[in-house]
Amino acid sequence: MDLQLILDIGIQAITYRLGSISETGIDLIGDNPDWNLAEIEAKTGIKTRHIAAPGETASDMAASAAKELFDRGVDPMGIDALIFVTQSPDYVLPTTACLLQDRLGLAKSCMAFDINQGCSGFVYGLGVVTSLISSGFAQKALLLCGDTYTRYIKKNDRTCRPIFSDGASATLISRGSRASISSFTFGSDGSGGQNLIVRGGGARDGAYPAGSSIPHLYMDGPQVFMFSMSAVQGVVGKLLEAGDIQLEDVDLFVFHQASAIVLENIGRQLKLPQSKLYSNLVNVGNTVSSSIPIALAEASREGRLHSGQTVLICGFGVGYSWAGALLRWGAILP
């Protein structure tokens, strides 16, 4: 699905939180002395990952990020839509967004719901919020993203452990501040769902696999890599066509922070100059649905993003699912 629109709706502020416990290569080698750390870090581009502390949930981190927005002057009673993008909910039910509405002191007239989506989830959430505001159902929305994938990763999982971090983000979206969204594209291919999956605990598999106390994340790295290369090129092409712009008209490309090898190959495939390909993997890791908003926040803080610039964002991964959007960056809250 592709959608072209030009709306004075955009991102007004982004805050984020990372898991309370930091892990480095020393921790990886301590548990797995046979691993080649230099080789792993060269492929992932990650030196530090962040793990949620025992008892710390995705909603805890999301709530903390949202409260920072309120400390910056955002009125919680002015929020009339709360969306929480997560694959790490507090419970099977009720929806975690409803619990966050109460926890954050938002008005009872505020709509609140979860979106079960992973690496493309921020863009999906942004699309939903944009639709709500443009239709008049909401005026100011809080888009929260949060995941704790590390809960599902074994200590000796060489494919997943060196990559994933726990984290959450809070994004304020409304009209004004020269910010706008001009195009979206979405897609999915469930035939690849088995290549990035947590089995057990759901209605399909019932109880956790025999001999397992918790479900575990499985990822077929080569298959997911090949999917990523195919999906991203298509997303970028559709967005450029919909926006009637050329590759060189985009000031910054912010892709889902999957791994260094993925981002490097995307840059090579699209022939992007390094100066336009943003990455913050080294000290953050892959935070799933929060990776794009965290990258946007850090790019802005580092002076890589300025008001009036064009940004192309693209998320891709678990599902398989992909989504992209063109943004006109505006003046965000300090």
C-alpha cells in the first residue's frame, strides 16, 4: 500500500530510554569464550547493548520516556491518542496502552491501544497517528514504542545476543513547527514469518516448548538479511516516486538499525554517500521498534538534522513487514 499526502502534521519531540544494564563484548566472551569478538563486532557494528533489569518492562521504559516529555512542558491532558507499539506487552490482556494511559495521568477521553509490530512498527504507528489527526479524531498524539527482546534470547545465541538491545521511545506528534509527512509505503509478506519468531505462549503453539521455561527468539540470519536487501530498495524507490524527488534530494536516510552489515549493504546497494546514511548502532544496538525514533533523536542532537530538511525513514524485519515514510523535519522541543 502506498499513500501520498502533504500534511502539516509532524514530529514535535522525541525522548527515549534504554535498558538499565549495559553489556559489552566482555560480557559476551565471559559467557562464550569460544566466540570471536572482533569478527562479531565487525559484522554487527555494536560494542554496547542495553538490557532491561529484572522487573523492568518495555512499558516502564516507555512511561519514563513519556514523563520526560511532560517535564519539558508537554501537557499530558492535551494528549488525546496514545498508541503503544510493542511485541513485549505487560500482559496478554489488557492492552498495555490502557495501563499507560492511567499511569501517565492522561485524560479518560484519550483513546489508547497497542500495535503488535516489530522493526517496522514506528512507521506503522506514525501512519496510524497521521490518519487519526488528519481525520480529526485526534489533535495531539503520543506514539510510544518499546521492546524487551533480550528476555527471549539465550546467552549462547550467537545470532541474536550480539545485536538486540532493550529500549523504548516516546514521540509527540501534532500539527505545526514546519514539520510534515508527505508519503508512506507499507507492505508485508507472512511467508517469511518463520524466519524471525518466538514460539510458545500463544494460541498456535500453546505452552512453551518442552524443556523450556521461557520462549526463545529464533532468527534465520541469512534469510532475514536477504529479505532486508530486497525490501528496502523497493521502499526507497516507491517513496522517491511518490514524493517526485530524486535520491540526492533526501538530506538524511534513517533506516531501522538492524546491524552494521545490513546498513552497509543498503548504502552500497543504493549508492548512498556515507554522510547521508545515519547509524547509531555502536553504543545503542538494535532496539527493534524504537530504533528509528532513537536514531532520529540522536541525529537531531548531533546536528545531523535541521528544520526544513527531508528525511527518509524505513523499517523492516519481523513479519516479514516493511514500511517507509518521507518527513519534512521541523523544530522539535529541546
